[in-house]
Amino acid sequence: MKIYDGAVLAIINRQSSIINSPSLRLFLLTVASVACVAACSRRPVPPAPYLAFVVSQATSSVAVVNLAEMRVVASLAVSPGPEAAALRPRSQEIFVTGPGGIDRIQISNLKVHLNSRSDSHPRSLVFSPDGRLAYFLLEPAPRPAPQAGAMSEPPAPGVSHIAILECDSGRELGQIRVRAQLSRLALTPDGKTLLGTDPIAGAVQVFDTQTRKPLGVVQVGRGAQAIEVSPYGSKAFVSNSEEEKISVVDTAARQVLSHIELGMRPGPLILKPDGGELFVLCPQASLVAIVDAFHDNVSQTMPTGRSPVTGVFRRDSRVFYLANAGDGSVMTLDVENRAVLASTFVGREPRALALTPDERFLVVADGGTSSLAILIAEPARLAKVRSALVTTTPVGARPVAVVVPDWLGTEKSSGP
């Protein structure tokens, strides 16, 4: 027994001396470091299948497209006439809005919850930063017909309703009634201030999301429509569609900082992710005006295809993709060098764009051909091919929005 115990003790001592050897410790540390680097550099694997959700207005449907195989794997019926779609932050849920109401699509099982609203025509839906709340505009209820023999009365001033929805439960928390016909909504990055553009009055209405009370009205310009809020500070940019200018608003002080003259009528606004520049699309002039968002001046204008309607940036702000509805093309722009990297014809009327979360591909919904196109998005790969177009596939009639769920946790998807 003593001999056995001594042998075991000798083996243990020998193993301990080997483990404590400086050369072995260095070897193990090197192996561990290599393994760690390999694990950290490995990109997350996309879910199977690799999906895009394409909202088609004329067929009131959402085509679910497997982008790896470029085929439609499901067609989901939604409420009539869908107009827009948005991925709810920090969730696996897509909200689809239109005159038929709000539908919700569960990405995990492709289940559709139809029309969680009974009010007419919800639109311009925005989410709180944490995805817990949704704010959206509702069309005012039509006035009742006057009774026979009753005296006619002047029409009442327009009233908009801003509804507040608790997303998890689907319960409405309340409404904000506004004596104006609002066009678009936007939230400040902290989620505390809600902005609504009033094209008739040429103004921006400001609300406190906590109290749900108005904070004030800022006069901007005629036809105030599109609005973009800077990710830093308290600056908002407003497109005055009936004038040749955009307005810059201090949302905290509730006052106009400046009016930026463009020389052409502005349309959609797309702000770089870093907040440094604002791209103003001018569909009538077929131009894009690039605005220095820090100094509030136009730094350059660039020609585009006919009638640019929407665009999306890469996360590093270096490349901008632009859809031209008038000629069926999608342009890829090098932002820093102001150069066109590619111009690709995808159909007749591209209306919505979305980058895949790994930013390798750009997905394009074309309303004219009722198809979905996938383009090469990586600048390095674009330089090696003649055409950025990979392939196209038919979807429902007149697609107007596309959402690609985010498996990398970047929460970067885009629609119209």
C-alpha cells in the first residue's frame, strides 16, 4: 500500500512539474490566444433561411424571400393597401401600416396578427428607442352628414390624432389630439420629444412624450413634410416641399436655427449615421443636395437618375445607395470622394431599399416590375464586376417596402 501511494505521489509530482514548466505555460497561452482570436473573428451565421419581407400594395401581401436561394418561401396576407413597414427595435416583429390598419408579423414563425387598430389609416409610425412604444398618426374621423333641415355650419378645423401603442400588449395608452393636419412624425434620440410636421401651416408641432402635452409650435416653411432628427444634440431638419429650402430646428429651444436655400424643391431627407451630412433628395430636379449638418450649409449638389425617392447609408457612412424611381436605376455613391461607384438598372420603378445586416448585399423592391432585386453592396467587390445585379425574383404586385431582419444586432434596416 505504501509502494502504491508512493507511485501515485511520484506521478502527481511529475505532472505538477510539467504543468508548472515555463515553456508549457507559454505554449498553452499561445494556443488559447489563437483560439480566442479565431472565435472572435468568426462572423455570426445568418439564420436559416436568410429572409427579406417585401410588402406589396396592390395584392395586400408580404412576400417572404429566401435571399440565399432567391425564392419566395411564403406569401402572407395583410390588411388592404399596405403602405409601409418597420422592424420594431429589440424584437423579432415587423409592423405593417396602411389604410386597413396595423398588422404585426412574427418573424420566428411567420404568423400575422391582422389589424390591431380599428381606426382609419394609421401612418408615419415611429418607435421609442427601446421598442416598447409606438407612435403613429390617424386620419381624422369623417364628419357626420348634416340632418335634413339643419342649418349648415362652417367646417371645423382639421384635427390629427397621435396614437400611443404599448407594443408588447397591443394596448392603446392614449391619444394626443392636435388642431392641425400632421404629415410626419419623428422622435428625438432620447425618446422624450415627439415632433410632427404640419404642411398646411408650415410648422413643426412639439410634444412631450411623458406628459403627452404640446410644448409649442415652430414655424418653418410651406409644405413642411419630411423630417430628420440628428442623433446628437437637439437639431431637426425639415423639408419644405412647397419652397426651395429646408429648415433647421432646435428641438430643445423650439426655435428655427436657420433656413438653408437649395435652389430646388426638396423631397425625402436621409441623414448619415454619423450625423455629419444630410442628403436632400430633389425628385423634380433629379439632384441630391449634400448639406453640412454641423454648419447648416449646402456643400455640394450632385446629379442623380430621374426622380430619386429613397436611399440608405452603410453604417460607416462611407457609401450611399440611391433609388431613382423615374428610370429604374440604383446608384452607389462613394460619399467621401463624391464619386459614382455603380449605376444598376433593376426594373422600372425602384421604391424601397434595405441592406442586409452584414452589408454584403442591397435588396431593392421595384414597384414597376413587381420584383425584388439583390445587388452586390460591398465596394471592393463592385470594382471587380461589370454589374452589381445578382438576380431578381417576382413578388406581389407593386411592392412599396422591404425589411431584412437583423441577425447581427445592429438594428439597421430601411424601407421607403
